[in-house]
Amino acid sequence: MDHPPSPCTGTCTLDPFTKLCRGCARTIEEIMVWPSASAAQKHAILGALGDRLQSVSVRSK
């Protein structure tokens, strides 16, 4: 399994209510683990992002 690219958009601001990045919808823990995560872990994070983006609006300011 190949390592997927980072979902980082360069808009690195945590929403104070959802505690998710407004750019990529990851939690701070997911952002911190990304560089050392296995390919499977990265794919799992990306899968969670798809579900998360459908249930919460993290890109509003």
C-alpha cells in the first residue's frame, strides 16, 4: 500500500468549536502523527476525513 499525499491545504487554523483544522479537517493528533504514520494509518485518517466533512462544516470562519 502506497503512502497517500497529505491532505494539508496550507490553511492551518484549528476551529475553536470543532477542534478540527479549517483547511484539512484533521485533528491536531492526526496532524502530529501524519509524518510517522504507516500507509494504512494515513488511509484510515483520510477515510475519517470524508465522513467528517459530510457531518461538520470545518471550513467556515
